[in-house]
Amino acid sequence: MRFPANVVAAALLSGLTPVLPAAAESAVEVRVQITPRHATILSSEIAGKISELPFREGEAFEKGQEIASLDCDSYRARLQLADAKVSGAERKLEAIRLLDQRKAVGRIDVDLAGSEFDAAKAEQQMAAKDVSRCTVHAPFSGRIAELRVKRYQYVASGEPLADILNERELEIELLVPSRWISWLTVGTTFTTRIEELQRDYPAEVTRIVPRIDPVSQTVKLYGRIAGDRPELVAGMSGAARLAAPARAP
């Protein structure tokens, strides 16, 4: 940059060195991806045959609604058996206690009857828990992204059933050079262009992951696009333009 002769002359006469104006770094583009804030894979907690899949891929559901149910006949039968064992163990314990009051049995008999009752209650609780696991409920409102099983299919315990996500709460995920954390803060604004829509959107940083990848020397950020944007879909990608603030002189 060339300075007017009078500026340079004045600086030389005063014994000072001319000061260059502060320079801003040029904006740099980084890749971004739109991701849902809430997404998970629902799995079966028990083994059994799928009896109902009320929703198809792409359909919306509300929190607490049934996403899948398994044939529960055998688990209900086990619960009925456990209920009967609890009832029998309880009556036996009551009878032993009456005999103990009359000094007709020893203390060991009372303790054994109490242990049998406790074991029957624990078995009953486990059976009731299995019955509750026959139905898989939505942990949040959203849509079915992928069904991994079909009706009447047998599944093992732990087998994935469906991918779900909340398409109403989306955010931007991006990786930036770790040196940028010296000036990036929550609330920093930037522009992101979504390739699938060929549109620019204003956004701001909402979260900064407090860990630097030692190999790539990058840090992960999350951002939010302002306003209600129903046209945005999880998985869309694009580029964000961020520029460091002007350097101090």
C-alpha cells in the first residue's frame, strides 16, 4: 500500500514509523452438514416376533407413541407364573410366622420362608419388566427415518428396530481449524450456503466442542440457522464462510 508523500514525510520528521491500518483476514469456507439435535436407533430389549409397526418410513409420531410391539404371550405367561409364586410364598410366610408365634418352628424356618418370598417378588418384578419391554415407545416427537425390521419378523434382544429423528430441531455441524478458537465464540455469526437448495442462510455458533483433534488440528462447532426453515432436511450439506475479526495494529 502506498502512502501520500506528506504522510510519510510527517512521520519521518516526527521520528515515528508509519502505522499500517488493521487488516482483516479474508473469509474462509468450511464444509457444513445439517444434523438433527435428537436422533437415535431404537432397539428391542427382548427377543420375540414383531407384531405391530404402526408407522411407516417418513411418517410423523409424537413422544410416547408406540413405534413397535412384539408378541408378548410368552412373557405374560411368565408374569402370571411369577404372580402365582409370589402369592404362594406370601401365604407360606404368613403361616410360618403364625407357627413361630406359637414356638412351633425355629427362627431358621422363618428366615427361609422370608427369603423364598423375596426371591419370588424379584422374579415377579423381572417378569413385569419384560412385559413392559414388549412395546417400544418414542422417546421424543419426530419421524421414522428407517425401519430396519418387518412385521412378523423375529428379532433378538438388542437388535435395531428403527432409526428416528426430530426434523423440527436441526443444527449445523462443521469442523474448523483449531487456531480459530482464539476468536470464535458462541454467538459468532456467519453465512452458510446449502448446496441442495442453492440458497444462503444466516447462522450463528451455538456450541463449541472443548476438544481439538490432534491429528487434523480441527475443532467441532455447532450452529443454528435463524428462523423457521421447513425446507431444510437432515443430511443436507454445504459451505460456511467465516472471517476472523480485524487484527489489532
